[in-house]
Amino acid sequence: MQKRILITGAAGFLGSHLCDRFIKEDYFVIGMDNLITGDLKNIEHLFKLQQFEFYHHDVSKFIHVPGELDYILHFASPASPIDYLKIPIQTLKVGSLGTHNCLGLALSKKARILVASTSEVYGDPLVHPQTEEYWGNVNPVGPRGVYDEAKRFQEAITMAYNSFHGLETRIVRIFNTYGPRMRLNDGRALPAFIGQALRGEDLTVFGDGSQTRSFCYVDDLIEGIYRLLMSDYFMPVNIGNPDWITLKDFAEEVIQLTGTTQKIIYKPLPQDDPKQRQPDISKAKKILEWEPKVSRKEGLKITYEYFKSLPEEELNKLPKEFQSRR
């Protein structure tokens, strides 16, 4: 019998790629999204398929899905600074009420649930690289707190459902991910740099550019999530690429990739912007036999070609004050 999976945040960057993966694995996929940050164009190719169904719904409200469910992937949430700084209350609600509703649905359907957490639970880390045992350095009342604390609460309530109700739960801590279907206007470094290069603008680096990031190509991330869902491990697992680079060097890589002649300009670092981001993926390697396969050079080339193919109006949507924040 065909297995059924609910994917919240289905019209988003990661959610849409997860829909594709589970369609490929011959699941019946139910996508759910309120489209506050997602875009139907990411999943419009699936609407003609009999094994795909879409619900336009906000998971912060009661969720009803008829029929059986085998799995739930909870990926509904704003995930970029430009979004969660603009809609802080909705961000907190989807991490708390939305997660509670998804967990309740999983319990009633006897479904296994995987929730999407983030490297942001580590805040501005004092430990490098970050292991799953590190508790983080988070400012709960700073501007990023609405996202960081929503995700930390999400992990806590997921573990409570696991221990109290015996619900089958999985938690993935996602580090910076990139690839086709990213939004150019989401405020993160990679799309911001490429967008600036395509528009012929100088590349904006916040701070002195010494802060580090590690970028994981989306196909690698999706594979890690799939393996975690199918595993027996219920504690959080880092999924990301440990190959780190400074933002200054990364900006230079983008300039070289695009063949442009722009220079790098520097602006003050936003409050609580993390200085270091690098996952320790020892657990993923050991438990899931997973590690990233796509090099940054290869993944960047694919992503650049995707952004280059976008209509001109997409290139000009990004408010300059939000460029390269993450």
C-alpha cells in the first residue's frame, strides 16, 4: 500500500525539494503551506500528479488531514532574517503552536514526525565546530531571538512528546543550505552576493568578513533528512557541510564565479550575528552513514545558473538594507 506523508512548508525552498524526493520514492505527498514566505511556483510542477495534494493552510491553526498518515515532516517556518524580523509573532507561533499541532496530528495518526530545527539553536556559538551536545549561546530578547527560541522550544516540545507519549520523533538541525529555488530576496549571504553580482552592484559584507559559514548543497541536505527520518535515532542530528569559509573569501569566490569586477564593501555587523558556523557531523556519519558529496564549487555553479535564469524583476526585489545578513 502506498505510504502517505504530510510535508508542512511545502512551497518553501526545502519543503519543495522534500516533496520532489518523496514523490520520487513513490509516496503520496500532502503538501501544506500558508504561502506567507513560500511560493506555489516551487511546486506547480507537482499539481498534475495524482500522488500529490496541496492544502493552503496555516499550521498554527488546527490541522485536519483525512485518511492515514505514515510520516510528517514539519518544515513550516520563516527561515531567513528578512522574514522573521518582519513577521516575528508568526515566527514564534509556527515554532510553538504549529509544532504542537503537528505533534498532536502525528500522535492521532500514529505517524512518525521529523521536525526541522536549525543551527540557530546554537546562537552565536562559543564552541567550534558545533556538536549536538552544545547547548548554545542565545540572546532570547535580541532581534534573532524570535527565531532561535521558537526552534529551541520546538525541540523541547518534540522531545516531550517522545518521552511522555512515546511518539516516534526525529529532529534535524539544519546548517546553511543553498541551491535552486532559494529566494534572491531572503537576506542570506549566498543569494544576496549572487544577486548583487548579477545586478552589477558591489558585494556587501557585514562586519570585517572574518565570520565563517559552511554551505551545504540542497540535494545533500535532502538525502541526510531522508536517512534521518528512516533511522531509529530520536535525538537531534546536525546536517550540514563542515567545509567552512569566511564571508570575505566567499564574496571573492562569487565575484570569481560570476566574472564580474565589483569590489567588496563593508558595513556594521547586525546585532547577535553569529561569528562562526560549522557543523560537527560525526553523528550523521556514524548513525546515518551520511556526509555531503557536492563540492561548493559544483553547487555554486548550479545555483548561479538558476539565479541567472530568473526574470529581471526577481533580481530587483531585494531591499538593500537586508543584503548578506546571514
